[in-house]
Amino acid sequence: MPSQIEAVFVPADPPRAGRLALWHTTGPAAGHSDVDTTIEVVVPAGSRVRRSQVPARLVPITDALDLLAAVPTQEASVSLRAWSAAALAGLGLVARGKLVPSRSPGGFGAWQVGPLEPSDRAWVRELAAAMPPAAHAIPLPGTQPVRLPDPEGAVLAFWDAIADTLARGGRDGSEDGDERGDGQASTGVAAFAASEPIALTGDTGWLDEIGQLDHAGARLVLRIEPPECLDAELAYPGEGSATTGAAARPSDATTEAPAGSEDAPFRGVLQLRSVSDPSLLVDVADLWDAPAVVLDRLGSRAESDLLLSLRRAGKVWSPLKTALEASRPTGIDLTDADLDDLLSTGASALDSVGVEVLWPKDVFGAGLQLKARATATPTPAGAGKTQFTLADLLEFRWQPTLDGEALTDDEIAALAAAKRSFLWLRGRWVKVDSHLLDRLRRRTHDRIGGAQALAAALTGELEVAGDQVEFTADGPVADLAEVLSRATGDRDLDPPPDLQATLRPYQQRGLAWLAHLTGLGLGGCLADDMGLGKTVQLIALHLHRRPLGLGPTLVVCPTSLLGTWQRELARFAPDTPVRRYHGGSRRLDDLADDEVVLTTYGVTRRDHPRLAETPWGLVVADEAQHAKNPLARTARALRSIPAAARVALTGTPVENRLSELWSILDWTTPGILGPLERFRHRLAVPIERYRDPAATERLSRLTRPFLLRRRKSDPGIAPELPPKTESDVVVSLTTEQATLYKAVVDEVMAEVQQAEGIARRGLVLALLTALKQVCNHPAQYLHEAGPLPARSGKLAALDELLDVILAEGESVLIFSQYVEMCRLLQAHLEARGIPLLFLHGGLGARKREQMVAAFQAGEAPVFLLSLKAGGVGLTLTRATHVVHYDRWWNPAVEDQATDRAYRIGQNHAVQVHRLVTEGTLEDRIATVIDTKRELADSVVGSGEAWIAELSDAELADLVALGDRP
């Protein structure tokens, strides 16, 4: 904006009709406008000034605020900068709620800023003093010689224009009703809401009272005084030396309760503060006998100001109504209920009508609360135990604190006997929560479980009857919490001498952490990324615990991993006896203390009563996500097997929901996360639905000691791993696929729109399955054996990829979630003469092991795997390419499958190819997965189930065939 443009405010009636005039003495002005005109201004003429008509552009208030907020401070004229400062100050007043209704000179309903504090008025004076003549250069009509408007009045008029504009919020004024709820319905809300001027009618005397807020010579103050029992004065914030009439009040210099204070009421003393001299504060009781010099500074209408202020105050805070009944109101007695209401909402309500509340400084603080904390000590039955366990019961008692310091027994007894909620304690008046008093009076010693006490010690808070209270533990539970929070174990623990392996540094730290936890009688979850060597860390742990004679180790794993565990044990711990508890001849007799027993989740479901008869020293759940549903048979069977310690192994502690993490940790460390429903209510829902940072931090504090998570990408974890590149291969549908896709959408969506509840959910999931099958290959959807070529864009893309991969002499893993699709691919690739292996859930453990060994030996360059059967536990590092033929839509599951090739032992770069059909629901959901992949380590949606909750319109948008988003 050119610096020669000047600005001046042109007031109007009603205030919102005022305009900011941009003018220039030599030509037209520039800027936002609704009218081009001329205005009369006073301009310099030699040594004099003269009236002059100048071209101007009149800018409405809303546009003026935008314009003034963007004024460049260095380039703009002084007048523009002055009005810019005034605009920002006016906006600040409106933001602070400084708005009152008023009657404009023409009788219209209007809003104005107010009530103004002394600091606000000081700011007006500073703005006015800084304004150049050009900023208020419109001459007053009928003045000779020429006179200019008072700049202070111009600023106030501009603020009123801002208030009158912004308070209306763009409404059209068509509403009717009672504006204030005081019986002034005849005026209606329209006069204070509509954009056009509306004249006020009926009784508007209440507006005159409000108008006194900014024009009174004295402001009402309510001074809160505790019971008057000691001969000393209280200090109040902001009290000046001109204060008169202060009575003797309790001191904060003593910790003894003032005599007689148990039943004496608090007192609200009425005072008046001079607007012109805010340091002058006079008790109303002394007003009628005050000297003339004091009355002059309070203004000639001090008594009227008092009564009007009391009338306004009584309407927003009812206890002050009683003061109006006295011939000479001086104050009111306050019950504890009155005082509590004043602390919560009353003071702010009084401030809104210009009444100030003064609280005693350092004696009674608004918001000061007596907090409680719970402590727990072992019950007498467990007092002599040397080691705390999660099964222990602990006594729970209340320990009140004030400012973080525990109260003495005498103080607690006094609290329990208290008859009021505001008490004198340690030299101050304190508000005491009624619930706390009830708890102290009951004097009960409740009991809590050891796991609950440990969780509370780790987080510093305990839930009691729905309330969160500060918690401090004593004795063994406090010692254990300190050990757990301080470190994750002895990082210098040497590997067992009979371990035939060299542990990497992070593996050695993992062993130390596991030994630390299990040595304390606790369990944990080792959640290293797939391929970082969780198996060798557990074998090292078994060897570390073997000299202690704690009992045999039971490893529960998927069937496909039985051979892996047996080979790894033979390789790293050849002297350790190992047996498979699997197959028709399984037995558990003659177990050695240092033996490792390998079994599967399926066998555990069937044989858990028999497994529970053995005193296991350690139970390990490998790929623990198989027991992620706490209500399923697998999880219940696993929980029924007792052990001295439990360890879960998984690369994905959370695949879909946080309840899976609860299930794993509640097995390894029972009770540490509390009951499932409470966990869902307090932690899972706030984190999953709202990403609540406080709930996330609480969960982190709870799980950190029991969950060790390392990623391949972490610095120093696996520097030897080669790079991994991932890419989406976007392919087009063939004509047949597109026709089938559209037909399925049209047919099933018509049914979805007519269904409700479970039936609708089933239709939606059936629709997703059908569309994914169409995208894979029409033969899969139609359940045909062939022909296969030239019918699927994905199949054509796969052929092209394989041509390149096999020409380079490399190997590839191909994953599909559908066994049927894998069989079609098997037939197609065999017809092309490509050697391959095919692993699916119908194969036995021995056959799977043979296939893995054959692929690793290079007997076939292509390995087809169903995602569920081959996505975990296998080491297939010969592959340098991974193809996801279809999307699982859960990034954690896809990453697990990729980690069959991308793991410790891989010496070549790994390329991941994800096949995505363009313009389909696959394309759209792939975009969602890309934005949520990082949530696999914390919270993700529940697989495909979330899609079933979409509205009909949202679902139609998702599955529509169209351009890629």
C-alpha cells in the first residue's frame, strides 16, 4: 500500500455503519471499498489549515479489519499504522468478551465495548496521543475556527463499530425472544442481531444501568475475608496504600486454627474503587463518613454507582441480592456453599458485569485443593516375604497431602472431624473436597492386588471408585517399581558359556532384559522386528536360567515353526534336550529340568489340562499374535498353563486393536493393564479414536518395562541389512474385469441399501471379497480353472515382473491371501515351465520344512505362499524380490510377510512389489494404508471391518470404478 494514503474513521449511527476512509490530497485512493466518494478533511495550507474536499474510498468494518491487519509497518503512513494498532486492540477487547448492549443516539439496538478496565483506558489515551492530525482530520460541523474531533473519542467510536459488527455474527435478525431474560422481551433480539438498524421499543431502562459500567466514577469490589479471629492484617493482591477502612483480619503467620473459626462464616465486604485513581479502595461502611477529598475521587454519583452495581451483580450471583435489602449495605455473610460457588463460577460472572472479587493473598487461594494420594503396604500375611509378586494383596489407605506434603496424623484426625468444607490448615484456608472427607471418615483399609499396585506405582495414579488419585507405594512394591522404571536390566550380562553363538549387541541387551524381568518373577513381550533373532535370544535365556533349576521350558509356536525351533536349538544349544510335543505319540513323562518342549497352538488348545500338570520354569509364546483374542480358545488355553515366568515373542504386538496388546501383556504379566473393559474405556478408546496424548503417555509408562521393541531401522540395530525398496505396481483392469466389477457393485449395493445391522455388515464384507477376487482374476471370482492368460491386468503384470526377475537369476516370494488364487497362479506358472514351490495351510510341518530348505538351496526360483500360512516365522533369505499379489489392507501383516526375505542373513537388496488395480477400491484403500503404515506400531483400524461401518454414500464412493485418487 502506498505510504501517501491516509486513513480516518468516519463514525455513524448505528456504530457498525461507520467506515474507514482512505484518502489522498492529490488523487484517488486504493483499497477494498463499497463506495467511491469525496469527504471533507482538514489539510495543511502553509502555516494554516483549510477545509478541503478530497476523493476517498469508504471501507466497511469487516474489510477494514482485514486491510488494517495486513498494513506493512515500514511502508504505511502514520495514520494507517495508528488505525492498525487501534483495530488490533479492538479485536483483543472483543476476544476477551468485553461487549455490552446499548442504545445508539438514534435509538437503535447496538453493541459497544465495555466495561473497560483502567489498563484499557490507559491504552486509549496512549493511542490517542500517538495519532497524527491526518488520522482524525474530519472537521467538527459548525465550528469556527475549525476544530478536529477528540482522537480518544474517535478510537472509542471505532472500537464500538468493531463490537457492533462482530457481535452480530452475520445473522439476519429474523429471531424473536427475550434478549436478556429479565422481562425486556419487547425489545426482541432482532435489534441486537440483525444487520439493518432496528429501533428499540418498550422498557429499555436496563440499558441505562449497563451504560453506567463505563461511566461510573467508582467500581464495586467484593472483598472476601475469612472469620475475623486474629489481630493482624491480610494482604490482598493489587491493594494500594490509599486503601481505607480495612478491618483486623486473620494472619497467615500461624499454623494454629483461629479460635472460633469452626462455625464462623466468611464475610464478603463491599468496597468501592475509584475509576480515576484505582489505588483508592474504600469500604462501603466508611463511604458516608469519608472526607470530601475521598468522595471527590470516587465521583459525585458514588452511592448511585454502588446501588446500580449491586443490582447488576445480584442478577448474576444471587447471594449479593441480600445486600440490597439493607439501608446501608456494607457486606454479606457467606456460607461454604456460597464460597464454593464463588470459586467455581461466581467470580467470573461478577467480572462480566464489572464487579471485582478480591481474595486474601497467600491465605486463601482460588482453586487451592486438598489432594489425596493412596499408599499401599503388604498385608500382615505377606509382611515377612522377601519378594513381591503380582499375586500379593496389599492394604490400601488414604494419605492426604497439601502442596505435595503428607499431613500428620493429628491433621488427618482434624480433617475427618471437620464440619465444613473450608478449613484452616497450615496457615491458610483450604477448600476440602467432600468426597475426600467421606473417605477419611470411613477410615477403611481396602485391599488391592499386587499387579494393580505395581501399575499404579509406575503411573503415579490409581483409579478408586471412578476417580484418579495420586498414588505412592511403600515397601517391596515401591522397590520393584523403582527397579523397573530405572533400567531394563543388566546390560553387562555375559551370554551363557554353553551358547554356541555370538550375540549381536542388541541381542545381548535383549537377553539381559529378559533375564532381568524373569529373575524378578515377571514376564514380558520381546517385540523385535521379524528377522532380528528373537529365537536365539530365548535360547540364551533358557541356558541362563538352566543352572537355577526352575524347571523345563515350554515353547508354543505355529506348526510351521516347529522345525525352525528344533534346528535352532540343535545349532545354538546342542547339549540341551529337546522334544516335540506334537503328533500322535506325544508324551511328557520323564522331563528333565533343563529340557525344552516344543508344541503348537493347536495342540495347546486340545491338551492344555495335561500341559498344566507340569511345573514349567518358563513358557514362551512365539508369534504371540496367534493368541491376540483374549476370549478365543487359544488364549484361554494358554492362560491355563502355570509357569514361573512367561515370555511372548512377536514382531507385531498390535496388528489391529490395542486389546491385542492387552491380551499379550495380561498373559505375560497378569493384571498389569487391569481388567479388559477398564483398559478399553480408559486407554484403548481414547487412543484409537481420539489419539489422546495423555492416555498414550499413561499406556507407555505402563508397558515400557514389560515390552521391548526394536526395529531394523533403529540406529545400530542391524547395520548389516541391505536396503529395501517398496513400490506399488498400478495395473489396469481388463474389459472383462471392469464389466464384472461394475456388475458386482450395482447388484450388491442395491442389496446393501435395503439391509440393516448384521445383515448389512455381511453384505458389505461379501462385496469386498467379491471385488478383490475380480481384481485378482475373473477365474477366481467365477471359480473357474481357466483359461488364465489375457484376462487379468495383475496376472499380466506378474508375468512381466517374473520375466525380468528370472532373467537376472534371482528368486521371488509371491504372497496371496487366497489359497484358490495361489492354485491358479501355480497352474499358470507351471504351464509356462517355471519351477516353483507352493506352501499353504494344508501342509504338515515336515513338508513345510522340506519346502523351506529346498527354496533356500535354490531348487526353485519362485515360492508361492498363502499369506496366513507363510507370512510368519519362516526364513527365506534367498529371495531378493517379494510380490504381494493382493492387499491384506493391514500394513503390519504385509510387513511380516515381507520380513520372510528381509531379515538377518539377507545379503542382497530386497525389492517389494505390491500389485494394485487402478481406479478400484484397492487403489483407494492403498492410499489409506500408505498414510497409516506407521500406526502398525501403535494403533491401526480393525482390518477390513471398518469398511462395514461406512454409510451407503461413503461405501459407494469407495467401491466405484473410476480414476485413481
